[in-house]
Amino acid sequence: MKNFKIIQIVFLFTTTLFAQPDFFGNIDNHNIQNKLFFDVINYKSETDGKTLSRFFIEVPYQSLSFIKKNSNYESVYNVDVTILDNKTENVVAEKIWSKKIEVDNYLITSSNKAIDISFKDFELAPNEYKMKVMLEDTYSLNRIQFSANLNIRVINSEFAISDILLLNEIKKTADGKESLVPNIKNKIESGIDSLLFYYEIYSPSQIDVLVNYQIYGSTDDESFLRTDHISLKQGKNSIIKTFNDVDFMLGKYTLTIKVDNETNTNLAEIKKEFSSHLQYFPSSIVDLNLSVEQMIYIAPQEIINDIQETKEFDKKLEKFKKFWESKDPTPGTLYNEVLIEYFRRVEYSNKNFKHYFPGWKTDMGKVYISLGQPNQVDKHPLELDRKPYEIWYYYAMNLQFVFIDETGFGDYRLSSPTSSDWYRYRQ
């Protein structure tokens, strides 16, 4: 077993990194997921009653503006992370930092594989918080903002385990040290048979333990199981692990690490969720059956039925791919623009129109997925003697749609259906 000092590892990957990106086509203001990525990993703190929470931020170069500086191209961005008490909304902690990126080749600035990763550590009392993140591009003044709930767990018992940090790779630095490149997206490509990750075990004394690794797929069937015998030293034990014989298919997975003593008494346990996605497909496609069902606005029902009735996963996946190949406007290239745009609209609908059922099934979702962003939206949430309603205008098609919230709870239903064939997908 290798022991690493985390302070030597994470401070070494602040240079340009390259990773497989997510593809959602045009970016909506409400969708930050291919503009900015984050992950929070909890470690044991040296401060009593606190947890060391490491906030990782990944920024694709395509989200930034670059300017010419002498012979190089430069971008600067600022990050503001604010932690709020979940009940009182009072600010508990805040950190602001700046990053400058310099490259000598302009093509790198628009590469869909170029990313920058930075992080900051927070010492927080275990509790539930709200996190607000703001990234500002210095040269364009564009801002990306979002908020998320944050649960900081207790890691102060004598024997404990940190969160799991997925890795993309391990690099050697010029001075011979090892630099961990984190997988902030928590996504891997289907067909890859390896998983690389890092975690820490904290022990009050030298002890021999059994570490049980389990990986479960979306159906909760056990897909991988391994046990290691490890001799722990007193204090922090940094562990890097690689599994090379796991067959990851499309879907969601959970990695579980259980640490037992020699009498099989459980000492600590931690889980990490991640997903496997298809290369050059939107990473939102992780459930094949659901993705086939969501094709209702672009595929004939008989094709959907044929794919759904195929029992073998590999054959079902092949039919799914072949359908989208038939819609590819640029055959022979890596990316299928229709596929990317279609599932971007599905993802947007799920985030913005969900109510009693998923957003892609709502009336607003149906129109949005079929026709894309309206040219104009008139919102009327509060008018005397009228229920809330919205009007969507599509000028090029001479169409307008009126949605009325009959219940007053945000359940907008289409009240002005048209006899045209608008309900089929259009670019």
C-alpha cells in the first residue's frame, strides 16, 4: 500500500489538464453543467469538532475568454464560494480566489478537452448548509452562478474514513512526486474496464484491517467485489486504488468501501456514486430505457417499441445508436449535433418544467423539446381575475402557445393546441 500526503498531491495539478467533456450543445442560462463543475470531498480535520471540506472547481476553457498577451493567450477568472447556514441563511464561511491561465497555442483555448481545476479548503462544523458559487470571467465579465445544498458529515471519531475522490489519472511531476488529476464530473466512459480513486483511513493505532470494495450497478446487482488485507499505521493512511477488471456499461454505479477488523467488526464505511456514459454522447444519457422512452418527440412509435422490446442490453444499445446515426447531420464526425441538441432540450425541460411528473413529459417540455427555445416568452404570474399563464412565440413558424396554471401550483397546461405538426422535433 502506498502512503501519500494529500497536501503534496492536490497542490500539483493546477496546470492545464485535459479531460473528456460533457456535450449539451448550446448552453442555457439555467444549465451550468458544461460551463462549470464542482465536487466536495470531506477529510478529517486537525481541529476538534470540524471537518476539512475540499471544494474542487473545474472550468472548461470553452467557458472562458482569452486575450493575446505577447506571444501567449491569457484568461483570468475569479471564484467566490459562500457557505450559508441552511436555516438562518447567515454566512458561515466565504473564500474568493483568482486563477490565471496562459497557453501558447490559440487552438487550446477552444479545445473541448482543455480544463482548469482549482480548489479551496474549508473547516466546517458537521451540519447541513447551502453553498453559493459565482465564477466571473475577468475579460468578458460574464458570470456563472448557482447554489446547492451541502451536507458536511462527521469525521472525528478515532477510526474514520474520508470521502472518495475519483481520479482521471496520476501524473509524475518534474521533481518526481505524484500528482492526482481528480475526476470532478464523477463520470466515466462506458466500455472502460478500470476505476481509479483516492481516499484516506484514519486510525488511532497500528492495526491490520480488511477493506471490502463493492461496485453496484443501476439494477442493484452486485457487479464487482474485492477484499484487501491492509496494515494501517497510526494516523492518516492515504490510499490510491485502481481496479482494472470491471466491465462498466451505460448506467449509474455506487462504489462502497467497508473497513472491518480481523473479527469482521465494521469500523468505517463510505459510498460514492458515479455514472458511466457513452463516448461523444451527452452525459445525461445514463439510463438506456429512459433515454429510449424520451425519444417520443423525434422517433416513430414503432422504432421506440422495437428498441424497448429488445431484451439483450448490447443489442438494445446498438439499435439506439443506429437510430441516432440516421439523424446525424454530419456523418463521419465525432459528434452528432441532433443527438446533442435533442437531449440538451430534454435535460433543460427536466430542470425547468417538472411538476407532478418529469419535465420532459409536461406540455411545456413537449413544446420545448420539439421546437427549442421560444423567440419570446410573455409571463403573467399575477393578474386580477385570471389564472397565471405564459405565452410562447415562435415567429419563424408563425406559432404561439398559451400555457395556463389551472391549479395555482405551477402546473402549466397547454390551452391552445394547433392543428399543425409542431409536435415533431425540429432544429
